[in-house]
Amino acid sequence: MRAVTDASGPCETGTTMTFHMNDGGKFAMRCENVVQNRRLEFKGGFLLGLAGALGTIELEPTPSSTSDSPETRVTYSFGLTGMAGNVFGWINRKPIERGTEDGLANILAMSESAQK
């Protein structure tokens, strides 16, 4: 992903935004099931509702985490939904898998940078 724009508010359930993809595509997305500092889902539809995207980010302290040395496990998942989304996702599974891995790496890098 190249950028996120047009956020209607803070990161909370119901906030909308636009995802700008590296290939030039733009997708309207919405935050769902937000639990501050714990969980975020983002979802959106395309192709007249025949396809959608659903991403989930979950944060949890690792067993060795302490207040002096906090550590967080980040779990990130992304997939396409709907009739057309499932077909498109299957056909493009390798690029989607790479994109999900790159997305997780980006999340980790931004988190580590913010802690400095």
C-alpha cells in the first residue's frame, strides 16, 4: 500500500478512509471491531459488492514482556471476500500473500520507529 487518505476520524469503529495501492488502485475502507491498543479490522467492498477485502491486526504482549522491556506479538491477516473476491484471491494468491507479508513488515517497522 502506498498511502491512506481521507480518514473521517481517529482509529475507531466506523472511521472511513481510502487505501491507495501501489498499482494505483483506490479502495474505500472502514474500521471495524476496534479495541484500542489491541485490535483493528478494516474492510471494504468493490466490484459492485461482489468482492471485498478484510484485514485484521491484533496486538498482544508476549509472555516475556515487562513494563521495563515491553514486547508485542503482532498478528496480521488479510483476505478477499465475496463471490468474486474468492475467485480473484485464489487466482492472485501469491501476490496477495507477498502483500500481506510486506504489510506486516511495514506495520512492524512503523511500530518500532514510533517507540524511538
